[in-house]
Amino acid sequence: MEADYVIVGAGSAGCAMAWRLSEAGRSVIVIEYGGTDWGPFINMPGALSYPMNMSRYDWGYATEPEPHLGGRKLAVPRGKVIGGSSSINGMIYVRGHAKDFDHWAETGAEGWAYADVLPYYKRLENWHDGGHGGDASWRGTDGPLHVTRGLRDNPLTRAFVEAGRQAGYPVTPDYNGYQQEGFGPFDRTIWQGRRWSAATAYLKPALRGPNCTLIRGRARRIVIEDGRATGVDLGNRVIRARAEVIVAASAINSPQLLMLSGIGPAAHLAEHGIGVVADRPGVGRNLQDHLELYIQQAATKPVSLYRYWNLLGKAYVGARWLLTRTGPGATNQFESCGFIRSRAGVEYPDIQFHFLPIAVRYDGKIAARGHGFQAHVGPMRSESRGAVTLRSADPEAPPKILFNYMAEPQDWEDFRTAIRLTREIFAQPAFAPYRGKEISPGAEAQSDDALDEFIREEVESAYHPCGTCRMGRADDPMAVVDPETRVIGVDGLRVADSSIFPRITNGNLNAPSILVGEKAADHVLGRTPLPPSNAEPWIHPNWRTAQR
């Protein structure tokens, strides 16, 4: 078994590369440990809380006890299925703010500024505005990834955007276009009532062609001969790469595989008896994520999704979706959102809201018996950094994951601010017809200490791990890959997934992960990158002196 390119991981970036490389006439073998994405739990958007809690589809990772969260271990779902985490995620599509990518370029990822990546976003998108507005010149309309908007017919969904406006924030018709800051409709990777994962958009079309093959197996290590990656060891066989091995196995599994292959911090590898091929101290470091809280409010009218939260209701939703691909099962229910700045002097949004017209947890547990609504809220750019390290030299052993959440005092201040700003939005006249008592954190939690206790006990991951194989200049000792995604110090080897992000982007990570696959494919093929864009995105004119 050999091909020009061997890709480890059929996730968001791996699928995009498989299609782009095979479309260009190169032979590609994709190695994926997980199985098929067939079945209603993955494909029905309304069932999104199921696949990320199913061992069939999820690696089932958890953090080490987090020292600043009272020793809690937090779930770290990662997709173990074709499409990777794009097959088990919440289907929310956020490019990230223009300034995120400018920061990447300024810190050593040259060629990854917003002007450089915008043409790739346009190449990958097939955007449908659904009549909710937005300037199509900022978007792509013929790419493989369908991006749509919900019907937004629940009155709570519309009330959230109106409440944001009443609180003094802008309304934006397209946070992925000219203006991120403000309140407006969510983009989702849903098409014709079904999840539109990277597997559906890219991998399946690639597999229908003559140049792409999918192999089930667990990559145990990268085979490196005379300083060059030549294949991938699956234990029972080696898959050979004539040109390059490309690791696209996630921000958790990519650094683990590099370390198992002798690429990483020399002292850490020596602890596990692994011979050093390349001493790259940055492998596994720089781990970042978004945390969020669920601010939940009871509703005084039966307008929330709670009416379906019973056996009969769920049967109706499921049957309608199976027969017609419509109804509550055809949407992820995340249809309105907000991006705001926490204080004056912050140049671009650093708080994100996901609004949901029901009070429920990501694991599907209902918060209160009865109707309600909630906003998931959290800061976007925590300075806290963690690490992925080896538990042992056994490839079957899960790695150690420590995010070191809430390690910085600013994290606590930012979260308290986020809670208070959310309460202010829920207190606006738009919610007056529906607003009951506050369920979570509860009206009695007002002091800094009370909010800190709530944060410590209730904060959850938004499941956006990244940064563990950071991209930077070739002479940067903590960089793992150069701006063309080549592993520094090893020939014929690249990493291309969310692990290469120098810093986490604003919002959900599926879109920038697919972007990495798209752009890396051009680097692999030796193509001149797409011409940079000269589009100038909106920044609040008074950001230095005003919070809104």
C-alpha cells in the first residue's frame, strides 16, 4: 500500500486535503481509525448532543484534574469517525475575526494574514443567506461546503438579537463577512436538513474518484528514515508515502503521534524511552480552548423547545425529519448569536454568545422542568495555556491533556464580565413577554465571589482545542511547523489541522480547520497561493473609548 500522499486523519482538514490533492491528480491514502458516519444521530442536526457522547463516534478523552477548577476533569470530545469532529460538532460555522489571522502573520505565520486566507474561505464556501441579509461579495457561493442559516421562526431567537440592539450593540447581517461585531443570524454547516460535514463535502467526492483510498487503522508512529518521513506504521502494516506524510489527526492526536515518532521535547521523549528524531520543544505545548457558561432563564410562555422534551415529542421530531428532512430535527437550534467586546480598549470582539431557545446542557440533560432559554457565553482569547503530553510510549494509551483553564486572573474578570453583560441583555424589553426567573447562575449570585464559585463549578469546554503544533518561523524554537505547514527538522512531513493555530480564533473552530486543509493543499502542491484580498473589514470606530 503506497501513494504519493498519506494523510493521517479524515477530519475537517484531512478531508479537504484529500479532495484537493486527489483532484489535482495525485494519489492519496487517508488513514482513519473511526468508522462510517451513516445513521440518524450524526446526520440529523437536532440530534447533535448524541454523537459527541457516543463511544462509537467519540474518542472519549478527558482532561487531567484541572487545578484552577477545583480538580474537575472536563470532557474533551473528538470525532472518531469519517469527517472527524465536523461529524459530531454543533455545526456552527465561524471564520474567525480578521484580526485573528493578522495576529498569526505578525507572530511568524507569514502568508496567513486575513488578506491571505479570505480567498480560501471564499473558495471553500457555498453560502446561502436564507433571506437574512449580508453582502455576498464577502462570501463564496460555489465551494464544496454548504453554509446555511436557520428559519429563525422561534420568537426567542428573534428576541435575542433585538435585545442586543436594545442594549446598544450593533446588529450585523453577516458576522462572517464585513462586520463580526454585533448580534445576528448564525451560519451552520447544514444543507437540506442534514449535517454537511467535511466527509460529505470533501471525502466522499474524493473517494468516488480514481486517486483517493480510505484505510481503517490506527497510526502508531510515522516511519522516518534518514530524517525523512516515508510512511505510517499501523502495527500490522506500513503505508508508504512516495512524496509526503501529512498529519491531520486533531490538536490532541497530532502532537501525540509526533511524539510517539520521536518528534517533540527531547527530555519528555527520553522519559518514555523514545529515541529523538527532532527535538521540537513546542510539540504538545500552547494548548488552548474556549470555555463557556450556560446562562439560563425560565420562560413564562410555552415558546421554547421544551414542548418536544418528552417521548412523544422526540418521536414526532425524529419521524418528521426521517420522512421530510424538515422541522425541529432539521436545525441545530443555534440560529442567533452575538460577538461583543468586553470593555473599551479591546479592539475587536472577545466574547461570543450562542443563543438556544431551550434550557439544556450539551450532554442532553435538561436544566429545569419547564420552558426556558439560554446563552452560552465565554471569552475568546484567554492567555492560559496547557499541554498535551504522553502518558506512555504505548500508542493505544490516551495522551495526558491539561488545558490549565482559568490560570490567569484576567480569565476570572472576563468571565464575571461576560455573565453580567448576558444578564443585561436578558433584562431588555425584547424578553419581557417571556422572561421568568434566572435558573443559572441564579439571581442570588451577584458578588464576585459568588460568580467565581459558579464559574469554578459549572464552566464547560466549548470543545475548541488547538495550538499544539504551532505554526511559526523556521528559526522559532517553539514553532513546530513553518508557514507552509512543514514540520521543522523533518523532511517529507507536514501537520495541517487546528493544532497549527498560533492562537485560537474568535468563535468555533471547524471553519478555520477546513481553511487550513484548503490552504495547506496548495502548499503541498507547490501552487502559488490565491491572490490576497484587499477587502477591509469593520472595526468599531470608537473601540478605544467605548465598549459598545
